[in-house]
Amino acid sequence: MTQVPGTDAEATDARTSPGPWLRARQQPHRRWLVLSAASTLVATLATIALAGLVAWAVHGTLFAPEAPYLPGILLAGLVLLALRYAAQALRDLAGHRLAFAVKQELRADLLRQARQAGPARLAGLTTAGAWAEQFQTRVEDLTGYYARYLPARQAVILTPLAILVAALWLDWLAALLLLFAAPLIPAFMAIVGMGAEQIHRRQQEEENRLAGHFLDRIRTLDWLRRARAIAATEAEVVERSHQQRRLTMRTLRVAFLSSAIMEFFSAVAIGMVAIYIGFALFGAIDYGPAGDITLFTGLFILLLAPEYFLPLRQFAQSYHDRAGALAAAETLAPALASPSGPVGPEHSPEATAAPDEGAVVPWLQLKGVTVHYPGQRTPTLAELDLAIHAGAHLALTGPSGSGKSTLLAVCAGFLTPTTGTVQRHPQARQFAWIDQDAHLFHGSLRDNLQLARRDTIADAEMATALQQAGLPLDAPELPDGLDTAIGEARRGLSGGQAQRVAVARALLSGHRLWLLDEPTSALDPDTEQALLDTLFRLAEARGLTLVIASHHAAIHERCLQRLDLAPATPGARHA
Ligand code: ADP
Ligand code: MG
């Protein structure tokens, strides 16, 4: 497959295909790779010097007329050994710092994306389980690649090369032997590795699925219990875990097999070098340099032979890290590359309108907004023009699927239109968001309200907001006032009361643009009317701008402005 440089296809490819993506992530932190290469080189040179020292000492002790000065040799050996281990430690450190830096940046990017995407996209794209899995486990899967694989890849070139040069200088026949033995190992590893990569990838996919599956079951535990589906779910979860275990064992088998192959071939290669040196020392080979081999040369090369193969073995082992990282990159890269809009970030013609003197600038001005989700035949929103002025109460109406939530997401900035522009008054940059299900987190009522703002909110202010939202603190459902524990299942609160907490939260946020997506669709008609009374009373009192997506007539009746998104001929629906 060839690609013309500079085409769009290539640009997307580089952004999402795992290999280039992994490389791109390490680019800003290249200095750690330089450090690890330098320390690898220092460690190798120290090792070579150490082998030379030992060979020289043995040779000198046996054959030299004057025995070498042992304490001096011992001291020099210790210094070289210390240097070698220090350099290796530095190399490990550099690798881990690189991995740390890359992961931290990646998590920040993921978080930023989640924040930009907002509820609309996140809910549509992925389950909470898959996202959490991505954020934690997938990112963690990159550790091996940066901390072990990349440094090992440097060592696999630098170390054998340096040793080869030393051997070549002493005995080119031995060097030749080493040279030919070296490719054996990567060749076999590649064969095993290819299979391993596939299995590894499948395992990760399965893990991802398992996590999402499990979390979804946990979240719906209440419903499952009511549906008497606990036993069946239990059996299903157990079966899935067994599947996962079998797959893990397969991955491990391949890993063990490949390291066995590795050990075998390096043992054979070292054996070959040893046989050559042995025969040469006996004088059985009189070809080339073999004739005048000495104990020094023989020992030197023999001591270096295992060191020569060591990086190859380490590289082969870290090959699994690479497989793991590639698999992780396959989910992470598209997740990060996926634009905050349905088509691409190339189109982000979003501007802040400069508040003109005199002219009334709408809070939100949509011009020619088209949203076309990939894979959909027709655009969800087509050439939509809309101006929302301060204080407006706008109902977005239309049947389910007509694009109400999509338009709301465009207004919020969660979604960038495929074409068209959204101009935003500075006052409309911040907004409160309420949807049909008030998310109440595990914690006290106070904790849940505090989410509205960064600065600490005083109890009195919370109490007022609750009062105005129609959930006074002396309500029987709030026995401990602000300290009442409300869980994820909004313990003790009815649906309507939970929505009132959401309204209080919106009030506390101080934002004057409120975007509401089906705020009452989970409520019965009486509760709905009561909540709407509260909502519109507050909107009047505070001059709020409301944009409400709903298919409930009760809401339509109360809004002065209506925009019907019912699928009709484009142009006909611009109210
Ligand atoms: P409504 O809120 O009026 O029910 P939506 O805005 O949720 O409508 O959806 C409008 C259309 O856009 C539907 O056909 C839906 O399938 C599609 N849609 C919504 N979100 C996405 C998405 N993230 N990816 C692809 N299609 C989507
Ligand atoms: Mg909707």
C-alpha cells in the first residue's frame, strides 16, 4: 500500500495507526531516549573493559614473567563493575521517566477530550467502563513499550556492535561467528512474536469488553434484581471470566515458548564460539587468526559472548511489551484522534462575537449549521440558522431522533458542526446543563451541590438554592440536611427531587444560560408540572436563558419560542 505524501489519508493514518502514533507520543520526550542510549553505551564499554581486564589478569598470572598486581586489578574491576551497574540503573531510570512522561501527557489529553466531548458524545461513544478501562489500563499498557522496549531496542544495536568491533580487532573469525549467530535470534523471535501479537491483541480486546460488561452489570444491579436476573447474570459473568482466563493462559504459553527458544539459540551460539576458541587454543584450527590465538584473546571473546547475546534476549522479551502497546494504541489513538465534532476538527469555525456597541448581539448565533454523523445517510441538522437572545425561552421540539440533543450539544460546544458557524456571546461561554437523569454522586448532598462551582459554597447559599429549587432542607427526605447521604442510586430522593437537586446545582453555578435535555421525561405529569413551575419562575426571576430539548407538550406550552426539528424539507422548519 503506497500513499502519496501529504494526502489526507496519510495524515489520518499517522494520527491513528498504532506504530507512528506511539512514536509521535515519545517525540516531545526524546531527551530520555538520548540519556538511555548514552548510558547503554557507557555500560557496554565498561563491560568490554571488564572482560579485557579479567582476561588480561588471567593471562598475565599464568604466562607473564611477572605476575600482575592483583589489588590494583581488583580495584579497577570494582570500579568498572560499579560504572556498569550505575549506567544500567541510569538507563532503567531514563526508560521509566520516558514512560511516565508519555503516560501523564496522554492522561491529560484523554481528560481534556472527555471534558470537551461532554455528556452528549461520551454517552454515545463509549460505556463508562470502557472509558475508565482506557484511561487506566490501556494507558498503563504503554509502560513496557517506553520503559523497556525502546531502551532494549537501542541496546540491541549499540551493545552487539561495540562488542563486535572489539572482537573484530582481536580475532575476526570469532567476530564472524558472532555476526552470523546474531540474526538467528530475532528471526525466530519474529516468527513467534507475530503469533504472540495477535493473541495479545485479542486478549486485550476481551479484557476491555469484560470491564465494560462487568461495570454495566454492576450499574444495573438494581434493575437486574427486580428483573430476577441475578442468577443468570452471575453465570454469565463467571463464564466470561473463564474465557478470559483461558485466553490469558494461551498468551502466557506463547510467551514462555518464545523465551525458551531464545535461551536455546543463544546457548547454541555461545557454545559455537566456545568450541571455536577451544579448538583454536589447542591448535586444531590453523586458518586465519585462529593460529595465533592466545589465552587472553580467547578468554576475552568468550567472556563477551554472553554479553553479546544478552541484549538480543532482552529485546526479544520486551517484544511482548511492544505487542501490548500496539494493541493499546489501537484503541487509544482513534479515541484521541476522534474530533470533538462528528466530522473533523478541521472545521471549527467557532468565534466569539465581539459585543458591538448598540447592536443587540445574540447569546448564541448559529449560521448554516449542518451536522452529519459519519455513517448516516442524511444530515441530522441541515443548514440551520438560529439566534438565541438573552432571556429567551426556546423549546426544541420534534420526535425522538430528530436531532434535539444534537442541536443542544452544538449549542453547548460539545459538538462541532460539520459545516456552519456558531457564534457565542462571552456570557454564553459558560452554561448549566440539566438532562433527564440528574447525576448524583455517592456522597452527601453538600458534596453534590459543591460540584456546581470551584470555590467553596457556604451552607446558607446551598440552603437558599435548595429552597428556591423546591427542595427545602426541612423536607422529610433530608433528615440530616446538607449532610444527608445520597448515593448513586439517589437514596431516598424521588426522581423529581433529584431533578430539583440538579436545578439547585444549576442555580449555584451562577450561569445564566441553561441547556436542558429532556429535563422532565423521567417524571410523572404532576411532578413535571411542579418542576416546570419552579423552573420558569426561576427563569423569570433571574432572567435566565433557557434552551430546552423536549417532546413534552407541557414544556412547549411554556416557551415563547419553539424550533421544530421534525424531519421535513430543509428550509421549511426554520421558525
Ligand atoms: P433527539 O435528541 O431528538 O432524540 P438526537 O440528536 O439524539 O435526537 O439524534 C438525532 C440523530 O442523530 C439520530 O438519528 C441519531 O441516531 C443520530 N445520532 C445521535 N448521536 C449520534 C452519534 N454520536 N453518532 C452517530 N449518530 C448519532
Ligand atoms: Mg435526545
